[in-house]
Amino acid sequence: MLPDAFKEAVNIINTIESNDYEAYFVGGCVRDVLLKKKIKDIDIATSAPPTIIQSIFDKVIPVGLAHGTVIVRHQGVSYEVTTFREEATYSDQRHPDEVTYILNLKEDLKRRDFTMNALAMNKDGELIDITGGKLDIEKQMIRSVGNAADRFYEDPLRIVRALRFVSELGFSIETETFAQMKRLNKEVKMVAVERLLNEFTKLFQGQFVEKALTYLKQVEIDSYIPVFCHNPHLLKKVKLPFTPFYSFGEVIVYFHHIDSRISISTWIKEWKCSNEIKNEAINLYEALLYYQEKGIDKWLVYRLKQKHFQSFIHLVHQIHQNVTLHKHELNRLKKMLPIQSKNDLAVNGHDVMEMFPNKKRGPWISNLLENIEKAVVLQNIDNNKKAIKEWIQCHPPEVN
């Protein structure tokens, strides 16, 4: 019986089959059916070449034509559709030198990373398993498809993916697969940092992250990944229990707390993080420093972005394990704030300049506005022009 999550996707397969080609659900979505987990992305493998897929569907995004992959949009949902293929050598240990389209699903499944991901399912929900993936799932085992060394040498990111799956699923790694991960660990240096960042973000978010970190230390790939490779002491200083993180920005702040000599900017640069991750890390770290000095108050809640509340609470719990914070308390304080942003202040830079017409523009204006902002947030003054002007007279700006 096909799970409800696949009902709309069946229309994709029906369209392909009506054009005399084969199509199957493959990979992680099939694995998650067996695990009885929520289905996320639904991927489809087909004997139809990309040109055919582009011609029979109205909305197709050619995301990976060189590798036989396109995105088909149906009812507002994206489905990754990839042509059956076999791959030759991997000179760059990321992309195959040559991709050959084939008509055989079984040969396509043999090129995949782990047996639990080398599964297919037809539109009637019948399982196709040629590598023993179903049994390995039942045994909660991560096993390479075919020769483990070949799979990891083809794409060393698979070493990290194995650890990520440990973190997400709590599975163990099969003996030979583990041995080859350790033997080929230095190949991880060949992987683009952006790809590592994606996998490590998921690894730190996994329910079984503590087990994954134990494997990571045993495989010793921390010797070949950004920042950790120059600082082997970091993982040794991790406090247990170690619970899942919500974001990579949170991970950066945690390890920066462990060793503040490694700046946040160093983490951002070496991991090639986005501005979003950078801003999150800075916001969380400033909040953490303030908390350690003054605890929870309205100024902390005002400065900490609400979308980072959960990460902040987790950081505090991970670092100060005898402390208990609750998100509802932060949300309660947030609602009580007299203003939600600087734009809500009753005065602005022009008002300040009018009060001091003989003073030159300079940093003193923004410094004064921040002092006003803090006084309003802490409810030391009311947020109206009269009260603020009286406060300024008692707290005149310092101008060099």
C-alpha cells in the first residue's frame, strides 16, 4: 500500500509510464517509508532521458542536466527526477568524469552510497531491493553498496554522510564500511567546504548526535575539516550529555565558548558561512555574554532575535547544564517590551541634532540613541519625546 505522501507524486510516474518509460520512487523517501518516518523530499528515477522529461511536463527546472537530473514541479511541489545512469571514474572525487544513461534500474541502484538508500518502490508500493537495504534497516546498520573503498573514493563526502545518518537515525556503521571510512578519512580534504557545511549542519541537528561524534572521533576526520583540523582539543572539551543543535550558528558559538581564541570570524571564513549564519552567531554570542554577566532581562530579550530564542536556550543548557530556561519566559518578556525595535523610539537622529544644533555630526548621535533605546527598553524612561528630552538633559552626550 502506497503511503498518502506519494499520492500526488504518482501522477509524475503515470505520465512517464504513459510515454513508454519506467519510473520508480528511490532513495531516502523509500528508506523513510520502511522507518515509518515522515516523508520529506520524494525523488524519482526513470529510464527516460532528461530531454523527454522536459518535453512531457510543463514545469521543469534543469538543475543538473549534466548528471541527468531535473526538477519537475507538480501541484506546487518539487520532485527530483533523475535518469538511470552509470558513472565512470571520479577525477575530482565529486563529479563523475562521464555519465552514461542506462535502461536498467538495478544497475542504477548499484551506484548509490548505502544499502538503505539503494531502495526503489513502484507506484503500487512494491519494494525493489537488490542490495539488502531492507535487512540493514531492520538491523539498524549503515553499509556501503558494493566495495566501500570505491564508494568513498568516488565521493569522500559519503564518509561524512555516514556520520550524519548515525546522528539522524541512531544506526551503527557496518565493520568494513567503518574500516574504509577510517582508512580514507584524509580524502575528506578534497570535498568542497560548502558541501561539508550542509552535512555537518544536519549532523549536529540529529537526535543521536552524541553517537555520531563518538564515531567522528574514531574515524578521525576532525583532522581534515575546517577549524577542527588545527584545534584537535575542541572535541575533547565537549560536555556530555551533548544534545542536538538547531543551527550551525549555534555550533559556532558553542565551540567559540570552548576556546575563545578561535574567533567567530575565523569560523565563518573557514567554513564559508553565509551572512545569515554569521549574523546569527554574533547575535547569539552577544546574548550569551550578556546572560553570563546579568542573566535574563528585557534588554537581553530585546537584543536577541526572537527566531534565535530556541538556539539561545539550548546553548545556555549545553554550557550551564544545571540551568533551566524556558522559551515561554522569553516570549513573555518580549511581549512586555515597550518597543520592539529602534524604529519604535519616539525620537530619532534628527530630533537629537535639533537639541544640539552647535554640535557636529558624529558617532555620539548613534551612541546617545542606543543609550536612550536601552533606557526605554528597561523602562527607566517613558517612550515619548518630552520624557526622553528631559532624560537627555540629565544624561548629555559625550562629544570628543
